[in-house]
Amino acid sequence: MVASQHHLASDVGLTVLQDGGNAIDAAIATGLMLGVVEPWMSGFGGGGYLLAYLAKENRVVQIEFGMQAPAASNATDYPLAPGGANASDAFNWPKVIDDRNIHGPLAVATPGYFKGIELASKTWGSRPLSELIEPARIQAELGLPIDWFASQKINHSARGLRSYEGTRNVYLSDGLPPAINLDGLIEHMPLPNLGSTLAAVQQEGANAIYNGALTESILGDLADAGTRISRSDLMDYSAHATAPLSSSYRDHQVFAAGPLTAGPSLLQALDYVRPRLETGSEPGADDYVAIALALQNTYQNRLENLGEGALDGSTTHICVADADGNMVSLTQTIMSAFGARILLPKTGLLMNNGMMWFDPRPGGPNSVVGGRRPLCNMCPTLARMGDGTWLALGACGGRKIFPSVFQLLLFLLDYSMDVNQTVHQPRIDVSGTDVVTMMSHLPEQTRAAIETQFKNTWVRPNGVAPNHFALPQVIARKPDGPLEGACFIPSPHAKVAAF
């Protein structure tokens, strides 16, 4: 079973499984296809985190391939805007002059995508990476499928895309967003040079990007755009195979991504609610209030105290389960919609805006320091329930990811909901501000209790645009084998593919 935010990607992953590949192979192939057909969410100029349960070894492993600040980065690149306003994106940090940490060349961090998937493939995959790249390469040569939803996504970001030559030339080639075919046929927007870039990676592996055939072209385009990324930033970048975070929750075991993700906050929030929730068939008003308080308290700690300086040492999500019992939870991102809006013309790579993850105020655990890895929103999660059921879950949606994953996990663990009930259960969002946003189909009594407890509340529908509650994916494997999966229900593109 494969659950992702685009049907073409889910189908590619399913084909890999049908052809004998394992869950890691399928997740990689799915993610590669997403990098082509979902540029507003994901891409090869970004990074991510992959968690995998290896059934034969009975252990959970992790690949970390998040973005990293270029060595030449400095907090002085991001002066705070006067007036004390907050930024509109990411962690609700103070606003930077010209939003230069959100879009443009200074927003670009060193990407880790190809290093990460290559390490995952070599370590635990069963098929050559070149084979897993092929469906994405073919799609890149064909182009970006344009239906009403893709057109809407490009149109929504058009004002930002037109500000930079690379994205303007590709996504607004005639000065306007692409129009859908009135006969309902899918047409394709050309993606110049992206297919040949993927072909180079097929031949040379990730080295083609970091110290090989494409490096000079990439460095030239990065320099022309005005980024801080240097040759040594690319050559020195490494992805890492590490152990995930883990914790017990009642009689369940939860595995979360590493300390620079939302994983620590997820585990902290679970500790907060453990004595405060009344388990049953579904959460009541008091339970939702406890969930909101957990998110509020945890987010405050997250923003104030977490980051690489405190350590020793727009996004998409994929869930996969194979026939051998392996499970994968993979989150990959270029951050905001279309990343930094910097597209490298010689390779077709759309670059991340990972510098937005840093606190622009100097001196903190997550402030801008050259070579530092930023705190991020990703929250891929695996869990083994007390009855032996395995769960893979995650979401996309910026700072709304962790609140979404936290609640989905609670619905599955504390309220004995199946996957279908879980993704239909109304959720709230509390993600770094004083606002509690409630899904419009939350029971009236629950809404009233939250409005009594919190000063600033909103009621919003669970829709595709704008999205207020993140976009979840989840797969559950029962001890006797059956699989159940679901993804973001309102999405016209998302699909669970299974055989």
C-alpha cells in the first residue's frame, strides 16, 4: 500500500511493490515522482526525513537529509523589519526586511535530497536507484500535468513566481498561469532540463549534483541567483543513517524523527496529555481542550529552546507498507510553495527556502549560523500499538504538521478509531500563535468549551485552499496482515494505492 498526495506518485510506488521492490524502494520512487508533479509541495532542491520499520530486523531506522545553512550564512543577512511584525510563514518568527529569509537567493539552504534517497536506497533498498528514478525522469521529459488543481496552485503563487526569472520562465511562460484544457484533457507544462538532470543522477548517483557532472552548472546558476551556497557546501554535505527518537505511550511505542524535527515536540505533547485524556470511543470537549493546551505549551518550548545550538551534536508526505511487513514514513520538502522561487535554469532544479526555518534573531539555539542545520516542521512517525498493529503516519502543511500528526495518533491510540474514522474526525490547529483554529464540523459543545478556554479562536472548513489543518497520510497494518490507508480527504490529487 502507498499513500501520497498525488495519484501518479502513489501508482508509481505501487508498481515498484508489484515488481518485487520493498517499502523503501517504493517510498523513494514515490517521492521522486512527487518532485516532478507536485513542485508547489516538494522537489529535488530540498530535503527530508525517512523512518522505516525493518520487519526482519524488528527495528526502526532513520535517514536524515534536511537542509543546511551555507557556510557563508550570517544573521546579518536577515535584518528584522521595523515595527515588530511577525512573518507570515514557517514558525511565526519576527519579520525580516523584504522577507529575504522566505523567498529569493538568501532563502536558499544547501539541499540534501539526492544524498538522502541514495543513502536510503544503498542501505535498505532492494532495487538500483537508477531504476527508481526512471518513472520520474520519463514524467519530467513529458512535463508537469496541468489540471484545474495544478492550474490553481500555480495561479495562487503567480505573484511570487513572476518575481524571479527562473520560475517566471517555466510556470508563467506566456506571462500568465497555465489554463486547463476545456475538453478535460491533461496537457503538460515543459520542465526544461529536469529530465536530463535525473538522467545524470541515474548515471552517477547523487555525486552528479554534489561533486560531478552537474556541479559546475549548479554552482554557476546558484552564483548568478545570488545564493550563499559554495562548492564546499555541496561537497561537504552528508545525509545520515541514525536511530529515531522513541517513547512509550500507555502500552504503545511511538517512533519519531530526530531532534531537529517536530518529533521531540510530538513526544512531549503525548507526555502532557497522557494523564489528562479520557479514553473512549471519541474525544470529548475536555479532551480537545487538553489537546489544545498540550499544543500551546509544547510549541512555546519548541520555538524558545529547540535547535541545533541546543543539541550535542509547503512539504509532502508518503506512507508505504510492503508484503514483508516493512513500513516507511517519509516527509520531503522544499518548504514554502515553490520553495525560494529560485529555479536553476541549466538543471531545472527548484530550490528550497530552508533558511526560513531559522530564527532570524541572533544568539538563540536556532539562530542563523553558517553550516548549522535548522529546526524544521517535518514529523514522519511510526508506532507499534499494544495489539501489534503498526502505524505509519505523517502530514504536510508547514507548522500545522505536528498538531495534525499528534491528533491523528491520539485518535488511533486512545480512541480505538480505525483509519477511516481517524481521518474524518474533526481536528484543531494550535501552531505557534495564540490562535486555536477549529474544523467547522467539530461538535458545538466542543467548540464552546474551546472558546471559553482560549481568547482567540477561529472556525474554518477542512478544505484544500486555503488549508488550515495540514494534509495527512496514514497506513495501519493489523497483526494478521490486513492494511488500511487514507490520505487528505478533500484533495483532488491524493491517492491510496494498494494490491
